[in-house]
Amino acid sequence: QVQVVESGGGSVQSGGSLRLSCAASGSSVVSYGMNWYRQAPGKEREVVATIMHDDRTHYVESVEGRFTISRDNAKNTVYLQMNNLEPEDTAVYYCKNGLTTWGQGTQVTVSF
């Protein structure tokens, strides 16, 4: 399986923005599609954004209009632009598809 490395997390205040990156190694897996997940403390992991092989995107309702998923096939990288962040967005964010392993994730912390 292909490994992924997530980066770009950090600590921001409510209303701030972050751009997460997911770099896949060894194969052109991002062209098949990719999901961004997040897991908050004490909660189950959930899918927040998906980009499909044909560039269609889907978002969980709680991030619709604030988050944007995109990819660069040449760089084998997927991005998650997160705007107008809310404290409820605090979580560890992961990227994965059916061809990759789970990465270590990147922590996003949003304070009031």
C-alpha cells in the first residue's frame, strides 16, 4: 500500500484559516480520488471531504461552504483549504483512499 503524509495543521483562533496537505508516495494514487477524515477527542473518525476521480467533490454538512478539497496529480498531493474555522473543527485530520495506509495525521486546534 501507498503511504501518505499529512501536514499543515496548527493552532488558530476562531475564524482563521489553514491549508492541509496530503502527500502520497510511490504511486499516482490521488488521481483515483481521496478522502479527508478527522477525529476529535472522544469521537469517531468521520469523513469531512471527498474528491473523486472525475473531480466531483462532496463535503459533510458541517464544513460545506467553509472547506475546499483539491488535488495536484502531478505532485500526487491533495489539499484541504479550511476557512472560517470553528472550535468544533478541532481534531486530528487524516487523508486516505482504498490504496493507501493511514498516515500520522495533522492536528488542528481552533480556539475561541
